[in-house]
Amino acid sequence: MLKKGTKLYSILTGSCPKCHEESMYVDGNPYSLGKLLKMHERCSNCGTKYKIEPSFFYGAMYVSYAVGIAFAVAAFVIAFLFVKASLINTFIAIVLTLVVFMPIIIRLSRNIWINLFIQYGPEEAKS
């Protein structure tokens, strides 16, 4: 069970990394592609600024590479080892997995990146 106060809670829910009370994103649905990257400027509960500096989330591109590899490996294991698909069908499964989960990978990467820099602390004053 996910508990507030853990990094995993903030990463998986996309909530404010400081207070875990509000979503960082304007639209909670990652498949609203027009609003995929739209974030609130600050948390309305604790005042945490999400874009710490200009181009802050460029670092999330490196995280997305690792997250994408994890999704690709999972698709490979499921398709090739469990379903016993051919190599070409396994490759197709990996590509389809990465395309279908692209919005989730992008959001997860941003959530992981910001949680590397902001610690949970709801009792702290507005920043």
C-alpha cells in the first residue's frame, strides 16, 4: 500500500513531492496528449515551485531512457519467455509497448527527476 510521505507515493501518483497533497499536472490523465507536459507553476497547498530553474526537466530525458529500457525489458520477458513469441513478434511487442506507454514513461520520468531534488516535508513553511 502506498503511503503519503514516501518517494514512491509521489512518483506513482504525480503529487507534489513536498506535501503529497496536490497533483503537479494540470490534467491527471497522461493520455490527454495536448496537456501531457502541462504542470502547475506551484503547489497550491505548500507553495513548492515545480520548475526549480529554466529547463529543469531536461534531466528527466536521461531518466526516461532508463524507464523506457525497463518497459522494453518487461515486454521482452513477457513476449519472448512467457508467450514464446518469435523474435520478430517480440520486437513488435517491444515497439508497441514503448509507443502505448510513452505518456506514462514521460510522466514517471518527470516525477522521478523532481523527487531526486525535493524532499517530503509538509510541515515546512511555504517556499
